Amino acid sequence: MKYQLLTLSLIILTVISCKNDDNYIDIQTPLDGYIDGEELLTGALGVNSTSGNAFGFEIDGLSFQEQAKFATGNSLFNQTWVSSPASTTARDGLGPTFNARACANCHFKDGRGQPLVNGQNSSGFLMRVSLNGQDVNGDAIPVPGYGLQLQDLANNGIQYETKVIVNYQTIEGTYPDGTTYQLQKPIYTFQDEQFGSLDGVNTSPRIGQQTIGLGLISALPDIEITKFEDINDSDNDGISGRANFVYNYETNTTEVGKYGWKANAPTLKQQVAGAFHGDMGLTTTIFSEQNCPSPQQDCFDAPNGGAPEVTDDQLDKVVFYQAHLAVPNRRNYLDEDVIQGRILFDELNCIACHAINQTTGTEAESEFLKNVTIKPYSDFLLHDMGDDLADNRDDFNANGNEWRTQPLWGIGLIETVNNHTNLLHDGRARNIEEAILWHGGEAETIKQNFKNLSAEKRQQLIDFVNSL
């Protein structure tokens, strides 16, 4: 009889979840410390998946017509663009100089790009450049002969701009408990500079981020971002984030930046159009000029794929697709170590920058994205991350030490989707632990407190982040 009661109790306590993905099996027992619904990072819009396609699902509820639009946007996102002239006029106009032939080259399976590997075409890596100062819109000053982004590839008969070379310096470290660790610091140089020396220009290495949840970010009212600002650190916690105010090239106004490593794009549409232009050399009605800085005359004279090369209809479908990619719900959220890790995450004040509980507004890409409370684990503000991570390149209001807080949702699935765990703006961190150890500036105290934890507690915090 006692055995039967115990069995019944276990059945009652066990949580068995039916999931959207066949690979997802979640059988867990509730523990003290679990917060009801904490696994649902985007409420009912989340998807349950641990497969290699975890970042590629659409949110539930789309109509048949919307599903078709999503599918078309998906196709455009994954298609390889070709140079002009071509018989496939719907996808010609690539280049003449570029970094990638498809959106998916930088965001494979809607996921994260990889750090630079010498001797290979980049798989999500790019290098921004600029001179000191700002233009009339507050944007960066282009480098003569190169513009604002270096192009390492080109169509036949066109000269690529340069090749970026990376070497890594090993940094040895030791925790207070005696555990050792290693960090790798990338050092970038240029080879085959075709249009003048790049010595002394401002540089910023970047890799593509996972593209989940972008429509929900787009739907956040400004107040849901600026409410976290504490520019003068009035609460004396060492955290003083601020919004980046950037130029909207579609409306010719200044708005809160939401996208990119420096929060330098105000809308999802501009972010996508900017990627078409900067990464693939494709024009849109937002960025309509060929990406051919003087004196690149061969580039300027090359055939184009129309004006614009990406039509408004194509751009809108890609934006719709990106806006409706679902965020995976958390895994292992009832694991005791994960729960303890979440408690530590709060106690160390990581939550001050990696914030939760923002609510989208009524302006969104669709009705599904309105009035949704989300847990992105980001405040989308700029924070001083210290000299070790600085790129020394201003981006609108962002200075060289400042970076937008990266949303952590989906971080634990990057290895499954993209076969690597490289993090931070240039992929230098080979895992979550290294990413934490690179934090400085406003996060210096938090990092030191993390280092002072026992090995068990450090791993619990990492386990929690991996559950996101």
C-alpha cells in the first residue's frame, strides 16, 4: 500500500510536457525555487525544441496566407544570390563586393555565425571600419576606398577590398580556488589592401547573432528599454546603461536603437536592409546606392540587378519571416543545479543588464506580437564592457567600450544548431564561462564575484545560462 501511494505521488509530481518538436522530451519533477512559467521566455509564443532546427520554427497561430509569407521569406533568407546579369532575375545583383552570398551564410539555420578562420571564406564574420567623427546623421565616417565595412569577396572581374587575418594571444588566469583557465585574445591584421592602407582606422570585428525573437524586440515600446537606464548610476550598483539613439534612414528621424552589437539599427526592416547592403552588396529602397566607395570604379561600373535589387515585396517578406521566428522555451528548468544557478544569477546582479519582463506594445509586425511579456535576458541598452572588449569605434552614441546587452534566449542551443559555442561580438569566447570572464567595465565587480564562487556554484550559474 505504501509503495502504491509513493508511486501515485511521483506520478502526480512529475511534469510531462507534450512538445512541438519530436526530439523534445521533458520529464521533470518540480523543486523548491521554481518560479511558475519561468521556462516560457515569450509566453505562449515559444516553441519546444532541442533539435538542430530549434531556431527555425514560426510562432503558432499564423494563418495559411501568413504561413505562405513566412515560407517565402524563409526561402529568400536561404537563397544564394548571384551576380548580374543572370537569367534568375529575382535573385541577381550580388556584390560586386560582398561578405556573403546568402543571409543564411552568416545566420546558418537562423543561428549564430562563427569567428574568423584564416584561409576560409567567412561564415558570419565581418569587419566594420570608420574614421573618427560622425556624419550629419550621427553615423560613422566612411574610410576612403573602403566605406564602413570591409568586403573580402567579389564577383568575377572585380577586386575584393582586403583580407582580414587573425592571430590569437593566450591569456592565462587562475580562480581564487586555484582552478586555472585560458582566454584567447584575437589580434586582427589586414592583407592585400587593394585601395590604400588601413593603418590607424577604427575597426570593429563582428559575427552574426541568432535571429530568434526579433519581431518581439521590434514591438517593444521605447519606454520598455529606457526604463532600465541609469546613466549616472543613481543606485550605486555599478551599472549605468543607456539607450543608443540612431538614425532611421526610412523616416529620416532619430530613434532608440534596438538591433546590432551596438544597438545601431532602430527597426528590424532597417537591420535587414542594412545586412543586404553591407553584407551582400544588394540595394533596397532604404539603401539604394551601390556599395562601391571611390575609387572602386570597376565595382561602380559593374551591372546591377535592378533598382532596387531587393524589391520592397522581397524585403517585406524577409522581415516578416525574421519577425515571426519563435524563441525556444527553456530546457532543464526544474533541475536543482539550474534553479540554484538562476538564484546566483540574480544574487550576482547579472539580471541588472540581462533583464526580463518587458511587454511589447500595439505596434508590431502582426497581432500575435502585441502585448506579450517576454524574458529576453537583455535590457537592450549600451553598457561599458571594459577596455579588454573595446573596439575603439564609435557607433552613433555608442563609444568604443560600449556594447548592447546580448539577449541570452536560445544561447544553450547554439551548439546544437551551429556546432560551436563561440560567444561575444567576435566569437573570442569559446564557451559561456569564457564569455563571463571577458566581462569588465560595469560588469567588473560581478565578474570578480563570479570568480570568487566555488567551482560547484560557478558551474550552476553556467548551467542556468545554458538552460535559456
